Amino acid sequence: MDTRPADSLALLQGNGLDPSHLELLKRSIDMRPSLMALLILSTTSASLAAETTALFDGADASTWDTARDKQRLNRELHYSELRSTDEQALLWRFSPIAVRFNDIFLRREIAMPFDAVRIRLRNAGDAITFAVKVRDAKGAEWTANQISVAAGTATRWLDFPTAEWKPASWSKDQNGRLDFPLASLALIAFNIDGGRKYEVAIERVEVLHPERPIAAVTALQIPQTANAGDTLDASVALQLNQPCRLAIASLELHQGKSVTATCALPLQATELAAGTTYSWDTLSLKLSPFIRGGNHTVRLRIGEAKTSYDGKLSNGRIGTVNVTPRKPGTVRSSVRRHRGTPRLFINGTPHSGMAYTAYHPDVEVFTDFTQAGVNLFSFSATPTEAGYNLSRTTWTAPDEYDYSQLDERVAMVLEANPEAFIFPRLYLHAPSWWSKLHPEDVVQVDRGDGKPVPFIHRGTRPAPSWASERWRNDTIEGLRRLIQHVEESPYADRVIGYHIASGTTEEWMMWGANEREWVDYSPVNVARFQLWLRDRYRTVSALRAGWATPDVTFKSVTLPTRKEREKTHFGSFRHPEHEQRVTDFYLYNSHMVADTICTFARAVKDITRRQKTVGVFYGYLLQLCGEQRQQNAGHLALGHVLASPDIDFLCSPTSYRYRQLGGEGTSHFMSLLGSVKAHGKLWFNENDIRTSLAPGKVGSWGKPETIAGDILQQDKELANAIANGAAQWWFDVGRNRYDDDMLMQRIAALNKAADSVIPSDRSWVDDVALVVDEKSLCYLKVGDPLGRELLIDQLPSLHRIGAAAGHYLAGDLARLTRHKLLLFTTSFAPDAGQRQAIDTLKGNGRVLVFCHAQGLYQGGQIAPEGMSSFTGIQLKLATGPHNATVTLNGNHPLTRGVSPMTFGPSPERSLNPLAYADDPDATVLGTLPNGVPGLVIKRFPDWTAVHCAVPKLPLPILQRLAGLAGVHRYIDTADVVWAARDLVSVCVKEPGSRAITLPNARKVRDLYTGEPVADSPVKVFRATFVDRATRVFMLE
């Protein structure tokens, strides 16, 4: 047969193959006449035709994202848009500022080898060059050829043949091959220019597979029934009709979408020949003890080959095994007070709370942590939709749910550790199809023009409004179904609870918080705000009086616009006569967030018959400071959440602010741990400090340069956690890694240390309290620097006074009677109960310190006399900008010898208004540049008041105030101290010896080394520290 190339292509077209596919085939094979003839013959069989798999068909834009947060988008692009169009396509619009490339990611797995990736698009914008990249199963990134597309190009295909793929220049490949499966595909726009406008409509993305061989199964032996935990003896034989590459070769069990057991087929080569019988006579298929019962399909995977059985193509299915599952026992978990602090209990036994959490579940990593002694694990899941593509959609369609990935991830944990306990992190979102059905229930954003538009989360999908009763109810039904699925599973007794998450970065921050968006203007949120106002004001006349608006009604109320929210009429504060509506909105905003959290927590508690623990991220009062999230994120209702009997634990990442190496930084939690513990809640510290093994620059996210630095960071973090009675999980966020022998050995030692302190008394010993009034922050201008300077900026000095210091809500003042030194920094608008509580604290030798305008609001009005009654010092208000620098006079024991003699936020900083002392009975310790008192002290018979007109009291003053109040100071050096009844932790910046003074004589042992420091009871001992080290001393 004389077949010339041109004639051959014509014949192939006649057999129905797309010409573009033919071109790819021509580029992928040697087009010699004999091979062309073979190709022609093969196309006469439909079973051997080239195949395509659609990764994107233009319908669901939610499978795409930019992998950039709003800050990066704003830094790199004038605008960026990613959304579905009515023409069944993804619209990608952007205009760069200065960057030369931009990319978007399609979160779809590519399971098998392919001949090419193909993308059909049209270009309505400027000329652009495209490439693609993937990350393979080993973590290597691969890229393909670049293709230029002219401006205004009509629909065309872009072809990226396998032969042109290679490891990316910035990546490392270990074995020279593309390892499957591939987790996602990125489309890259190159050669883009600042200011130009790019607009691409992506209609379809597909992969073209080579002609697939057929593996005909000629023999199979496998039991038809089995019990969970059994090992199945199996054998299989097959023949191939053409050679087959072997990226994968295994015998597997499947149930639904899940692989439930697998056995790799031993191979002698990476390619099997055609016509040869291959047999495996001694295969062992190990069933997990936790495998689900019922029928499991036996499937054979031989590279990219199709499978035939009994003469029919079987899609790999070659048999069935019916499995009898294990009967799970019962598990009960709770949080209750134990030895002075809230503690996790599992089946009646206290647990240290040391855990590992995974965004990228991996059996090997679970095994590493298991070998380190960790037996508590978490991973991402969802009862509905995951907003960050961290898990697959569960609620796939109305009344259709898919729990296959949840089961797979549980199986990964239990494969590594059959004795593990699990508390999955459940992200609450809404599928795109739900949002389309209920447009009035999705979040709307005001971008500054007062015209709300739908907020698109991560650039791809709307976000459900937390105010939506429909979304709440539908999500509760999703939770009910997921928990029922877990409770009916063989692993039911390994799941101890649920971590409920939603919103920005899963942390119950309002949608768009990190993107600096101003939400939520949806109809359902407006309606819920109106209901909240009815409950608050009761009558229209009271609302009109409160808002100084004579014609407002509950039905006419709207949300304040972004411009109204950004503006204030009294400097850093809101004036009730002009903007009580805005203050009320911010009070409501946090209430609504807290109410949503409590609603879901109550639902989970009810569904689980109160047998499982429930926790949430919330209360970031010591992190979201001095920027728009302080008010916009909705984290100003911690007291509401703490009052819920349905919430067992709260959590946050360890604060991002002071993650410098060892004692150079100041480890602290984002919330008010004193109040959290006082309300009987457990605190989980998310230890996401990046290790030296993680990607990124040294210093970013606390990343050290070396493993030795990692150990300093980990020692410090655990010292803080255990001294404060907190639990902790290590975390792989940002591709964080721990796979170093020395580091994992240290984590094992730290885990053992945490276990060993469970019997110890960790009752409070903090004599010092930082008091935070969260509701008063709603009276502060959004993002005002005061919100940072009065809170997080004060912490490094506060925690270096040599004493244990706690953080508390102003609503808990009545609980603080044992404290000796109290700092009030944000009580601008204390309610009547707080005013009464502070009057009770004015005695017993206490020192109460007031910074700036404490007590500013009284009776709903700005009232300077309210500041005086609150603080005990006569204070005045001065409007207009005033320099915020205090110069100490050095004539008082509190100031004598202090260096430097000036302090405040910064020399350039001004305050408006200024609150300063004008009290003849107060002693002036420092003055402002205009000569008015900046720091004063006033002695009463049985207590002392101190007022500082500016934020950021310096360390020497705090140390001396602590001495004045009779606070027990463990050390005299400026090192960080955390302490409890039976232990004290010290974290130093400089190496050397330290003298440590105890409240009473105790024996002393180093927790981390186990070595005795004092064999007999002592009240003072010395300890030597290396550079930036942390030591924990057990007091026995």
C-alpha cells in the first residue's frame, strides 16, 4: 500500500478525526509511510481513536482562580476580572501596572498521560502570548511552548503538544518525567505591557490522549467477600494489543469515587509489549480496618490502557468484592477545666491538644507526625462548597452530595495512624449553582460609588451572605448530612469534633476583608440590620432620637455607604450627633458574624447530640489592629461567641506581627486568651510559622534560615502555648514543610513535653491585665492608627516587664479582682456595667493605667466628664491635631533614670482629639510639646490612677508601675515571660545568665531537657541561655 502523507491525512479526515488533532498526531509521531499506514488502519476502529477529556467546558468559572490575594492584584494590576459569560466562556480581563506576566489556574486534575493540552479561546483585547504550566505529582513544575495571539483574534485553538513540555527554569525535576496525576493547569499570559488592556474569553480546555492500548484480562482470582482489615490474595493475567507505557500499574478496589484499596503490580520494565501474557500470581490487597461496607469494584489500571474483561471494554472494572465493615465504638470529646485551665478530653481522658493540620494531606507527613507522637489530626473538608479549592465540592447539585474526598482523607490519616483522632475543618460556602438560584442572598460590595454590586470571591464565584436565613438553613442541612455520613462510617469513633470555618481565609472575617472590600449590601443583610435595630431601639422615636434623624423608620433604614463608613466627624472618633448610624452598623456587623458562628455551632452540637467538640476562628482583637479589618472584618463580638455554650474552642494563627527569631520576637495569640479561658473555652494555637524548608524568603511568616533557627521558633511557640494552657497544631499552609530528621526529632520532644505537663497545675498567675473593650472600637475611625498603637504596638513592652500578663475583655472586669496592674486602652465607650465594675476595682492597692480617651462616651454622647469619672483623674479634651510625644521630667521615682526620656507612637504622629489631665491632685510625670500634661499619676488612699495622653507606654515605666502595684516579677531583664502555677517560661534576645525569682520556694526542672535545675526548693535560681533561646522551667 503506497500511502503518501497528503493522501494519508485526507483518509484520516475521512474517518472523522478533527484536522487539528491530526496536526498534533503528525507532530507527536514519526510520519514514515509504514507508521502512517498503521495509523490509518487503527482509525477504522472506534475503540482506538484518539480521545479528548474536557477540563473546562465554559460553564463553571469557579474552577478557575488567580492564586493572588487582593493586595497583590492591586499591586500588579490596574484591574483584574475573572467571571462566567452568557456565551458559555470564562472572561479574563486585566490591565497590568508593570508586571510582564499574569496567570490563572484551572483546578482540575489531569490523571493520565496526554499528547497535548488544547485551549479554545478568542482574544478581544491587545496582542498577547500564552503558555501553560502544570505541577506534577512530585512537585515539579513543567511548561510548554509559547503561542502568540494577535489583537482581536476570533475563536481559535492553542495546542501544547507533550513533546514540547519541559521542566520550568525555576523548578527542579527529580526523574526527568512528568509524574501523574497533575493537580492543576495554569494559563500564563506573557509579554504583557503596563497600561494595555487584555480581554480573553476561554471557551474550552481539553487534553488529547494518545490512542490507548487495550489490556485484555485473561485470568483473575480474588475473593468475592471479605471483612474490613483483611488481606486479599489475588492473581491476574492480561495481554495487550499494543505496547503500553506504565506510569501506573495497580489492582484496586473502588467504591463510588473513592479508591478504597490498592496493590501496585511489580514490574520489570516501564513498557509492556503487545501480544505477551503478563501474569501476577501473588498479589496482596490490604483492606483498611476502616473501609466502608458493601460492594467494592475491582479495577485494573495498566498505564493509559483501557481494560477488557469477558470480551467487553470494562473501564477497568473486572470484578466485585463485598466487604463487611467494622463496627465502630463510641467516642466522646469535650472541653472542661482541668488543673487550672480548659483542656480537651477524649473519652474521659485529658489530651495535650498537640495536633497536625493539612491543607495538602499526605500519608507520609501524617506518618512523620505519628512517629513524633502526634495522634490528633485535621484537614480541609466541606459540607457544601470550599471557597479556596482546598477540597472538592460536596454539594454537587440539589439533593446530591459527594463525600468521597472526605473518606479518602480520613483513610490517609488512619493509614498512617489507626489510633488517630480527627477533627476536620469544614469550610462553609455555597456552590455556584446555589448563588445563581438565589442572587438576593449573595454578598454585595460598595466600591466607593454607593452602588453595590455582587462580590466575587477569589475572582470566580459569588459569596453567600451570612445574613441569609436560606443559606444558613441549607448549610445546616449540609452539615447534618455530612455528620450523618461520618456517624454511619466505620471510622465514626475516630472523629472527635468539627472545626467550623468560613469567610476570608476561613477565619470568619467578612468576605473581602483581606481584599479591602466594603460589604455586605445584600438585601438580606439590610433586612437583618433592620431587625437588629428594632431589637436595639424598640421604637421608631428612640431610633430617630439616637440617630438624630427625624424621618427615619425601621423599614427605611439602609446600610451606610463606603464613603460614610470611611468618614468621621470627630477626628479619630465618631460623633453620635452625625454618625450613630455608622457606629450602629459596626456593632451590628460584628453581632451578625458572631450570631452566624453561634448558629452553626449550635446546629453541630445538636446534630452530634453534644458528644463532639466544636470550634471556630474568631476574636482577632490583637491582630486586626489599625487597619480597615479592625472594624470591617466583624471580629468585635468576642464576648458574644464566648457566651455560647455550643463552642468548645477558639483558635487563630500565632500572631503575624512579631515572628522574629526566638526572643527577638514576641509570640502572642491574636485574641484575648485570658477571657477565652475564663469562659471555659480551649484555645488552639495555629503554629503556621514557616520552617527553613518552606518556600519563600527568610523572615517571611517567621521563616528562619536554618534548622537550628526552626528549633528556636518551635521551642518558643510551645513555651507560650503550654504556659497559657493552650493546645496547638502544626500546619502545612503555604507548602510549609517539616521533613528534616532533626526538626521532626525536636517536634517529637516538644510533643512529649506537652504530654508531660498535663498533670501540672496551670492556673493563672498573671498579676497584670491588658483590658480591651471591643465594642468601643466601633466608635473609632475605620483603620485609625490608634487601633494599632493602643493594642498590638503595646505588647512587646508589656510582655517584657518580667511578669506574667493576661489579655481580657472589658466585659470581664468583674472577674479581674486578683489583678494588681490593669491597663485600659480601648474603653472609649464603656457601658454602665463596666463603669460599675471599674469602680469596684478602685481599691486594694491596685494601679489602674488609662491611655488616651478612656470613658469618652457616656449616655450616648461625647462627655469629657465621663472620662474623669471613669479614670478618677480630671481630664480635658482638645480638638485639632496635637503632637503625640511625651517628654518625661525625671523628678519622680517612676521616671528617674529612664532612658530615653521621650516616648509616643512617632515624632510625626498627631492625635485628634487629645485627652489630657487637668487635675491639681495629680503629679505630672511628663509633658507634651504644647506644655500640657502627657503622663500623670494620682494617688488615692487604696489605689492609684495613671493617665497617659498618648499610646505606647515605654517598658521602664511599665516595669516601675508593676513594682508600685506589687506585681510579682520573675526576672529583672527585658525578656519575655509566660507563667502558670507550676511552670515559668523565659524567652531571651541576648545570651547569658538570668536570675529567676519565684513566688514561693519550689524545686525546678528544665522541661525540654528533663534535667534538674534545683533539686531542693528555692525561691531564686539562675539559668543560662544561649542566643535567642527559650527555656521552660517546671516548678515541683
